[in-house]
Amino acid sequence: MRAAIAGGLAAVAVVVVALTIHIVRGPDFHHYADARVWLGIPHAGDVLSNVAFLIVAARGLRHAYVSLGRLVCLGVAAIGVGSALYHVAPSDTLLAFDWAPIAITLGLLSAAVIRDRGGPGGIAAIVAVAFAVGSVAWWIATGGTLGGNMAPYVAVQAAGIALPPLVAVLARGDVRTGWLFAGLAGFALARVFAAYDRALLDAIGISGHSLKHIAAAQAAACALRALMRR
């Protein structure tokens, strides 16, 4: 019951944010610090760093998971593919294929934890996927980087990051809470790296955005570890 209530409140919060907040990012959103070409690959650092997601997913597929866990693992692979495609030639359309797997995977992660804690995981998965796709579609439909509102996507992503550890502490189950909090810390580190994209490139030769991908992949690895059957 607690898991269901937490999931319901998260859904309400996403709707409230979507209806009351307007977040806009202009065309500069597609400009990243590392524009270097390696082996004929444009923006190679930001493209190739997504291999980390594919490695995490490939390693993860060897293990058994709680319900919906294998879908989360496949989602991690989709994140790597979508992000790599986007960074080859950044655009609004390709950004949608970057964002959608992230939001969907986080939603499935939340649903897996809700089901593990005795809540309606199947319903949560359907709602989460609908919100994920809808939030990205809304941003595109309202203009993308030409005035589109990305608040719904931001709210969906934030809910997908915060909800799994929150639900996990409400009741006992097979999903391991400690690994979920480790994943949460990894996501926080990824955001810090992203904020210092240019500064890190100038200081150490690796852009903050590339490091963001690696930190996020490590966070995904922690989340998958949490979902593994004991």
C-alpha cells in the first residue's frame, strides 16, 4: 500500500509540474564543449563515452532479476544507443531518441521497485512509460529548442531518479536499498560533471559531458545490482 501511495503521489507531482512550470532551452542546448573528431567520429568523446552503458547492459544480462528487471537492463542499452546517435549530430529529433530511453528506463526501474514492495508494478510500468513518452512528445510538439516546454520531461526524470530509493525504504523486499542509494549518488555526480563541461575539458582533456555519461552508466550498474535476485 505504501509503495502504491508513493507512486501515485509521484504521478500527481509530475502532472502538477507539467501544468504549472515552463522550462525552455534554446538551440544552444545542443552545443557541447568537446567538438573533437576521432577516427572520423564527430563529437567523439561524447559519442564513445556511451559505450559504458552498453558494457553495463551486456554484463547485466548475465544475471537474474526481480520482475521487470531485465527490461530495465535492456533500457540501459537503449540509453547508450540513443545518446550516441544524438551526439553524432545533435538535433531536437535525435534528442527525443536520447531522452525517451532515459525516461522509460527510470520509469521501469520505479515500477520494478513498486512491484517488489507489494505495489501494482504492472500499472506503474504502463503509467511510467506513458508519462515518459508523453513528456518527450510534449517538448517536441511545443517547439523543442524553439520554445518547447521541457518541464514535464524534467519532472518525469526527477521522479524516476528519486522514487525507487524512496519506495525501497518504505517496506522490505528483494530489491536492495543500499544499491539504489548508490545509484542516486551516481546520478548526482553525473549532474555535477555536466555542469562543468568546458572546465573539465580544459583541465583534464575529458569533457564534463563525457564524464557525465560514465557516471550515469555507473549509476545504472548500481540500479541493476539492486534489482538482481539474491
